[in-house]
Amino acid sequence: MADWQKMYREKLGSAADAAAAIESGDHIWFPVGAGEPYGFIMALEARKKSLKDVTTHQILPAQPGYFDQETSLHIKHNSLFTSGASREAVHAGWADFTPNYFSELPRLIREVWPSDAAGAIVSPMDEHGYFSMGLGVDYTWEALHKAKKVIFEVNPDAPRCYGNCQVHISQVSHVYESNDPLLELPIIPLSDVDKAIGGYVAEMVRDGSTLQIGFGGVPNAVCKALEGKQDLGIHTEMITDGIMELAECGAVNCSRKNYNHGKIVGTFAWGSKRLYQYMNSNPMLEMHPVDYTNNPYNVGRNDNMVAINSTIEIDLLGQCCSESMGPKQWSGTGGQVDFFRGANISKGGQGFVTMPSTAKKGTVSRIVPALKSGAVVTTNKNDVDKVVTEFGVVQMRGKSARQRALGLIRVSHPDFRDELKKAAQAMNII
């Protein structure tokens, strides 16, 4: 019988030892959010002056790390979805931004992009020599199978999960251990607007539906409003506290899922310590690579699939800008289009674009005649199904331009309805 513990000890070192293996010109991949190996990132930043032309690739970095002008001369970040940690660097040109669909990242890694190294936080190794990447399988799964340098930060609090997220010690080049607390997301208090939107969505979700839902005020409000439903399923990208609470109250049991029957399915997790404990060795939960979870055809295999995502602004035809403020990149496409297309494929599926009707303390309408100059169209008018604000729901899919505009004006804030109607008339939409 192989001695996996011996192999583990041979590869065990410090974060600095792992960082020392990185060479100039390397391309390094990190998972989403809580799964990023911050000890390794800091050790890499500490030796930046010995490196040049190193590139890191990541969706939604969680912590600031190396996002400054000086470090970018040695280690440059390629953002696949900007966050508060990386946004300033992207805007200032210290970091790059690469457009993408979340579901397609593994294929791009296989066929287009280099991967010399990959790092992640993982659970402790089991008796068979396997670690679990439960915090972030996403595209990192593909990157580490292509990379020659695989760096794991082993944390005793990282959940051991079922699904296609297990990596063997023989595939790993460097291991270091950490007892640092896993990164958590704060619970956002629900506003009255959040509760109103959540209530409208929940009213339209049928018992037995399968959900994709994210994190934030509106998603949390939707989860709270769904607690009275029965036999809900989960097929999503992000595992959150709201999903955990729906399972704990019995609303989610996945008993009527056509695909992955009986299983909550996701590709990354970010939430509270209690969420990570809930995920650990939970046979109801499976974590898989993102080209499995976000593949629209896999999503659509579940009947009554419900996708719930937010947007920044929407025009009167239904074009959604969900990732930029005018030309300034704010976030990224992520999985929004993947799941809306999957919901449209699904028998009985529904896609909800959710948003407060206004921004900037009520001074700006989020429903606009035309998107701002330079704004990114994340979800196009043909993929939009339903739009929800605190003033109601409008059906978009299958409706004419006139019907769409009238519906959107109806759910806009009353302060802006007259000017939206005038703009629609000037554009000969109504």
C-alpha cells in the first residue's frame, strides 16, 4: 500500500517555499473568492522584485494582495471578473480585463491560455491521499491539471465535499499548512426594496423548481421568501448561507430534480463559517467544475429551472448592463448568461432579472431609454425572460418591443415614468 503521508511530508513546506518555485513568465491561476491561497499570494508578492512578466488569472479576487502599480511591473493580474480588490487596478491599467463566460473558462484554459501554476485552499488530505477543493473548483480544476506547479494551502476548516473536486497528493507539487480563518462574507441586512423584490420572485417560483441564486440583498431576500416552498432543488454556481438555510428549513430537498437528483450542486462557496461547516462531508452537496455546473444544456436538463440574477441598468428593449458603469468595468459577465440561457432551455424554466428601480438614493432610474455610452450588454434582449423591481414583474420573453417598453415603464419608479414614456414615444417604440 502506498504511503501517501510520506509523499505529503516530502512536499510539505512553507508558503515561501511554494512561491520560490514560481519563475518569470509563469501564468498562475487562483479560484474564486474564499478559495484563494492568500498565504502563497503574499509570499509571491514578497519576492516580486526577483520576477518579471508573471501573470495571475482569477475571477473575483477576495483580498487586495498584489493590486498596486509597483507590483504590476513584476506580477500583473488578469481579471476575469473584477472585485473591490482588483477594480482600481483594472481602471488604472495596472491590471488587465478579459471578457468571458464563466462556463467557457475551462475550455479556454485547455485550448488557448497557458497554465504554469495553480493554487488553492483545500481540505486536509484523507487516508487515500485526496484533498477536496470544495471552496472553489470552478476553472481552477482545469488549470491545475494543465499546470506543472500545483500549490495547496491546507486548512483544517476547509470543507471536504463530494463531487468532482478531489485532487490526489501525487498531482500536487507543493503543500503548506495554515490555520488562518477562512474568508467569510458578511450577512447583508435586507432593505424594504429587497424584501419587495424577493416577494415578487418567490410568488412566481413553483414548488419543485430548481434554483440558481447568488449573494446580496435581493438574493438573500428571495431565499427568505422561499422558506415556505416545498421540494425545491439547487443547481447553481455559488453556494451561500441562503441556500444552506433553505435546506435546513426543509424547503430544499432536491427530490424533484431531473438532473443530479437529490443533490445540491455548485462550483464555489463563499459565506459564513457555519456554511463551511454545513458543507463538510454533506452527502446532499456536490461541488463540480464550472463547465459542468454552468453549461446551459446541463442547467436546462432540470425542469422548472429558475435563474435569478441582478443587473445595473436595463433599456426599454431589455438589454441588460450587469457589469459596467458606462465604459468602466465594475464586475464581469460571470454565470448570468449561462443560467439565463439554461433556464430558457428548461421545460417550465424562468429567468428573473432583478434590480431596485433607482440608484443614487432615488435620483437615477435603472430603467433607461438607452444604456449609457460605452455600457456593456451582459444579457441581451433575446435572453431576458422576466424583469422584477420593487414595483412588480414584467414578462419580456415573447413580447414585442412596444409591450416590453410599456411593461418596464409600469415597474419603473413613479418619478421617472413620464420621462420614460416620452422617450419611448420619441423613439417610436410606443
